[in-house]
Amino acid sequence: MYVHLGNDVSVRVKDLIGVFDMDVTTTSKDTRAFLKKCEDDQLVTNVSSDLPKSFVLCSAEGPAQLYVCAVSAATLKKRANAKIQDLL
């Protein structure tokens, strides 16, 4: 099952590590440093040209990937939970 992140980008539910609210989490200097490191390592994919509301950390085979999304973390969480419920 897949979760749609925006702009024709979807990720597998089983690859999701976390969905994070941009406003809440970026108040921490550690989170900002983590985001900067991911950007420096070219692991960030921006899936929207709009103002970012969340970021999603995924891990499949290879290095983790971070997606910056205009969709809220709450909406992405609902989408993921709905897909998980479909599996049960």
C-alpha cells in the first residue's frame, strides 16, 4: 500500500519512518541540523512548490529519503492509518 505525498509522489507505508509537522519540529536546533545534513547529503526531495507543512522520513533499500510536503502531517497520518487499516 502507498501513501500519496503530493505532486505524483507516493511512498510505501512499510517504508515510512515518521511524519513530522514542520512548524512544531523545526523549533529544535537538532531537527534543523538534521534537515541541513539531509539536504547536504542530497537526501531531500521537495514534492511541492507551496509552503512546506511537513516532512516525511522514509527508508527503503539504501539511504533514508526525506520528503518535504505541502500536505499537513495530520492529513498524511490519516492517509497512512487508512492504508494500514486496509491491510488488517
